[in-house]
Amino acid sequence: MDINQLLRVGAQLFSQSQANTTGLNENTITSALSHLFGGDSDGKGIDLQNIIQSLNGAGLANIAASWLGNGNNEAISATDIGNIFNQDQLSNFANEVKLPQSEADNGFAGNIARYDR
């Protein structure tokens, strides 16, 4: 699976989240996710190693390992998301998808655990 496919899966999960995503299209969410992870609108420039290091630095190595291995993915909370990304990054994401910050934060929480590889 390449980075664009991963971003699309992330956008689909975000769309199905508890956040009010009515009216958002998958391309907008995919682009916003790419920007959140440090890439351009097409997913170029995203450094997965840097993302894993951010997860480890936030004390979430066990969660990251569950996503990379076989078996169930562990959930991540809105608080955990706040420990991975800084407030400006999260605010920029929320603005790009035109959601209140709290809605965007809730859209991230728990969704990775639902992805079935």
C-alpha cells in the first residue's frame, strides 16, 4: 500500500468517524491529512519514519506497533492526537476541512482501531 492509498483510507475513516463530516468530500480530507503529515496535496514529502518517531516520542510506541503488525489495531484518543501534533497543525487541519477544532479532534480518535487490514 502506498502513501496515497493510506491517506485515502485515513480519509474514509475520518468520514465515518463521530465528527460531523456531512458535506466533506474525501479529496478534501485526503489533502488535509497529507498537509498534517508534512506533505503536499498529493502526499509527496511525507516522512513515515518521522511520524513513527513522533508517536514514539509521545509515548505511543505500543499503539504504533499495533498498527504496523498483524492483529487488532489499538485505539488512539483525541488527547493522544494532541500529543503527536502541535496545536497549529491540528488547527490548520480543522480549518482546511472546515470543521471546528473539537470535531476534527474527535474525527481522529479511535478510527485507526477500526481499520481492518
